[in-house]
Amino acid sequence: MKRNYYNILGLENFESNTSIIENKFKQIPTPSSEEIEAYHVLKNKNTKDHYDLILLNREDKLFDFKSINNNVDNILNISVNKLEKVAINSTSIFIIIFIFLVLLALVFAISTQL
């Protein structure tokens, strides 16, 4: 049975990146009601660090939510950087084609004048 931790983490919007996030959860058992309640108490405080270190594991292992958020941020930043590079390449190709067409029109105009 696949465990759904995305609602607990508030990561419903990152389902496209589930393969990266799922690896972090493979060995974590289902959280107890006390652990879920502790998470909601921390989340309702509206602190900047409410994802940082929340006890989700019955074996007293600390799970670092900040690293998951950083990984997702890094993935999104890499995607944006790739899109920017594609946009720059497309713009330079457009400029080269535009210059070529202007030169072609200039040659055509000069040849019709002669």
C-alpha cells in the first residue's frame, strides 16, 4: 500500500516530482496521531521554519523537511535556468535570421535598381 505523505507535508502541488520525493519516504513508517498533531501545531504557528525538524518516526529519528524543500527548489531553479538558456538561444537564432532577411532584401533591392 502506497503511503500518502504529501498531505502531511503540504506538497500536493509537487506530484510531478514524486519520484525524487518518494525516495525520502521509503523507510519511514506511518506517523502516529501524536506526531501528526505535533506537525499541525507547528504548522499553525506560522513560523518560517515549521517544516525544519519534525518527529515523524517512532524510532526517534529526525526527518529533515528543509532538505526536501531545498531539493524541490533546486529542481525548479534548474528547470528555470534551462528555459532561460533555451529562450536566449531562440532569441539569438531569431536575430540571425532577421539580419539575414534584411541583407537578402537589401541585395534584392539593389539588384532591381541596376
